[in-house]
Amino acid sequence: MIDSFRDTGKPLLSILATPGSIFMLALEKFRHRTLYANAINDLSAVYYTTAISRIDPFTQVDDLSISYVDGYAPIVIDPDQSILIKPKSQSFLGQLTYSAYSMISVFSFRLAVFTVIGFVSVIFLINAAYQTIRSEKRIRLHEQGKSGVIYNTYRVPLITNGFRNAVEDMYETANAAQKPEYISGLTTATNERPHDMNGETPTPAQPLPAVATAYTATKPLQSTDNNTVHKSGEATFPTLALTAAQFQIIDNLNAVGFRKYPVHIHQVRHSHAAIIVRSPRESFKEGKIVVRHWLEKEFRI
């Protein structure tokens, strides 16, 4: 959202999501519009981005009681069922122990990530310098007509590409470790109505069904009084601290109408590749359930 498309002074995403644009008109021509969004562990595209949502219900997924689509559990989450808060069964000491364990786990993971980043970066830079020296030598010999070699033997080694991919993954992981900010300043379920950044009527904290809409067009929730009523035990979530332009993009895209399925990948820490089964790995088999659901329930000819 920091780019400026041509002379419009607006980001490209804002231009695309403007009602009446070629992109939006083409999108509206599809009879069925379905989204699958990773609920957790997507280091490349977080939930509220892929689900086009003002909220992220799954920041504390272990504290939630989640309903799955029949026949596709425990992967494809049912968008028509409300998310409920699990009853607190732990004692104060148990909760304190769990919190301490979580903090230690996060710290250990981040320490490992940055250690690997440093190690891989050093190797990558050394290899880059070595390849640069070899390249300059080849150019000099070529200019002198003394090369007399087959240049295919100087292809960049696969290990270099491996280092490059590892560095990219590490930076994605470090970036994803940052916690999102909220308008309400709360990170737990709440009934407090967060302040609306556009200065309009504040939008109440939203249950999941408000995020997962049907194929019909939707409008942002508006509150007509100061009290928001929720079902007992139903989880509510604070609004993310996005910019006014981002909120407008979300509203415009949701107005087209999407069927949204959150996906809960369990077996890998990087679910971005698993949801589409990017490679034939055993740990990506959960993604096959997502593909099967799309083929059996959503795909139309």
C-alpha cells in the first residue's frame, strides 16, 4: 500500500478494488466466488489478507472451539458456524505456566530464526563475492580471447539458489512474527465497540459468520445503538488497525460477495505451501483435503 499507480496518487490495489473498475466488473461476472484462507502459520499471506477481513479470529486458536465442515475435519472450517470460546478449565497457576511456556517457545523460535538468518547470510555473501570474482575473471579472459572454455560449466550452483530461498523464507518468518495491532487495543475476545478509522459509525467486534459471507453481496456491519448483543460463549474480535484505504478495499471486495473457508493446517509451520500442496511431501497431505473440498463442493463448470 506504499506504491502510487501512474499519476493517480493511489496504490494499485485501491485502483483495482474501485467499484466499476475493469477488475471489479470482471470479478462480478463469476457466478461462484470462493476463498480459502489459512487460519494460522501462513508466513507469506496472513489470514486477514487472504480472507479480505477486518478481523483475525485465529490469533489464539487454541482458546477457540471450532466447527469443521462435515467430511473435511479437522482442516476446512465451517464458515456458517460461530466460533466459541473454550471454557477456562485451567487454574491460575496452570495458565501462568502455559503463558510462560508459550513465551519461551516463541523466544526460542525467533532466536533460532535469526541465528539461521545470520549463518545463511554470511555463507550467501561469501559465495556471492566468490562468484563475482570468478565472473570478472571470465569476462577478462573472454575480452582477451583466451577463455577457450564451455560456459555451461560455470552455471550458478544449485546450492546458491538454496541459500537464496532459505534467506527469503527466514525474512518471511521474521516478518510474520510481528503481532498485528488493533483499533481497540485489545487482543482478546471483547464486546467493546472499536473506534472506526473512517469517522463513521463504529463497527462492533464481529463474530466469524460476519467474515464468511455467502455469494450474495454484503455490507459492513453498522451498529444502531450502544449495546451489541452476542450469543452466550460466542467469540467476538477487535478490528485490526488498518488504514482507511485498506478498509475501503476490504469493503469494496466483500460487496462483490465471496464464500470464505478458513483452513486449519496442523502438520507444518509454514501453511502457505501446504494449502496448495506445492510439492509431493507427506507433510502437505492436509492440503489435499482442501483441494478435494473445492472439487466436490465449490467447483462448477
